[in-house]
Amino acid sequence: MNTVKKYLLIVIVILAALLRAYYACYLPGDFCRKEYGEEKREVGVFKSIRNSVVRAVDSNFSSPHSELLLGMLIGLDRLKNVPSFSHELKITSTVHVVVVSGFNIALVFNLVTKLLGSQYKLRNVILAQIATSFYALLSGFEPPVVRALVMGSIVAWGKFYGRIIDGLSILIFAASLMVIISPTYLFNISFQLSFAASLGLIQFSSIFSNMKLPEDLSSTLAAQVFVWPIISSYFGTVGILGILVNPIILWTVPVSTILGGIFILGAIISPLLAKLTSVILFPFLDIFVRIVTLFGSWENSVISYRMNGPVLAIYYFSILFLLFLRNRGVSNRSISKIKK
């Protein structure tokens, strides 16, 4: 697909998503209000599995380690049970870790494909897709998970058929598709933060990496470019510790998630095996908890500032305009090199 057709398709999908949201939420009717008011329904089998996971975790870990692990593994939010730890997560801008996100979806898909063998076999891709979809349903099908599932599926099937699709196109398509299916996503803070973080990573990761910064720090800074204005707008605060704390603790997340999955499998087989696995897993959770607790006591690191609508619009417009100028400059330099 050439560039003109690609961008034309993106524009059509965005317009369809906005029209869907407008007709559902702004014209007479209460579709959005009804959907917002409904509690999340869980399919019986998934609810049963989630309850089994909760029992296994609670019987082997104490608070706040149990809340942390359940958030990482199945996206269960029990932070209200540990208000002090919840407050420290917000101060250190690490609360995003205690949710299932795109990282978990990618981890499950890659793990399944590696166990099965080649990712270019139809059977392997289908099985990985089924496993990832099952995990997404188990984790509650929250907006970040849905976004990651759609994007990951497009990338996986694109690779299978030998097609490479740029991340920005996939992100826009996934977000628009979600809004078309469920217009209330557009006004969901989890959806907004997930979209903003992914957009920041796609657009700014290479820029910060070129500065020779550590990978975790580059990723943190890239995500924050688009995320912090949303946090400021909703909560009236800006946490500056996240830039320091995230790179220090992010390495524990994949280790804890993988070991957590092994722990759950062990719990299914034998309580003794679960106990042995928990001994290996606990130190990584504890490192996370101790670092967050240490830096979470720095109350003065939080700046009180609420970004209003006009300022928010100017900020994002300025960033997007600067990106446009940069990409245009890169394209011009590439053309010049080709001509030489």
C-alpha cells in the first residue's frame, strides 16, 4: 500500500471512530451513561480461574506483595486494601506497573511462539493468538489490554504474511477500532493513558536512544512526553520521581511476571511446588516494594498543577507540529542522500 492510500485509510478510520462516538454519546440518548454505569461482567469460567489465582497468591504472599503480583498477573486492582502503598505508587509514578498492559500481552504471545517453535507456521500463530486472547479475557479485558491485543495481532499476522506495518498506523487503527466498537473508550482514562504512552514510545524512543541514554530511561521519558499532561489534567499533580524510579525498578517487572506465571502453574500442580516458586519470586517483588516505599516518602517531589483544556490542546499541537517538522527534515535529508 503506497503512502497516500495508507494515510487516506487512517483518516477514514479516525473519522468513523469520531462519528461513532458522536452519535453514541452526544446525540439524544443515554448509551454512554448506561455503559459507564454498568459493572464489569465476567464470564463464569474466567471468574473461577481468577478466584483460584487470588487464593494461591494470598496464601503465599502478604500485603502489599500480593496486591502487586495480582495487579501484574491478572490486572486485579486491590490497591484500596493498601492505601499507603497505593499513595507511594502514585508519588513515584509507578502505578502503571500494577496493571496488565501491552507488555504482558507481548510477553505471553512471544513466550508461546518460542515454546512452539517458528512464528511463521500457521498453527503456531493461531495457538499463540488463542493463548493471548484467553489471557486478555482472564485479565479483565481492560482498555490497555484490548489495545495491545489488537496491535499485537496485527503485527503477528503481518509478519506471518511478510508484511511490515509501521507502529503509528497500527496504533491509530487499533484505537479507532476500539472506539468504533465501544465509544466510551474514548473517555476512559486507561484508554487515554495507554494510547498516549504507546504514541510516546513510537515517536520518541529513537530520539532519546540516540542520546545514549539507558533503555529503560529512554522508554520512560518517551512515554511521559504524552502521558504527563493527561495525569495533570485528571489529578492536578505532576510527579517528577517517575523519571528516576521507573528505570530503577522496571527490570523487576518481566522477571516477576514470568516467575508469577510459573508460580500459578506450580500452584495448580502442587501447593508445595507453589511454595518453592514463591521463595524465588518474593525477592523481586520485595525489591520493587522497598524501592517504591523508599522514594514514596518524598512528598515534596509532587508538583500541584492542573493543565486545563486550552493549554492541553496547545501542548499536544506543539509537540505534533515539532514531530512533523522533524520527520519532514529527516525525509528531505534522505532524499538528498539518494540524489547524491
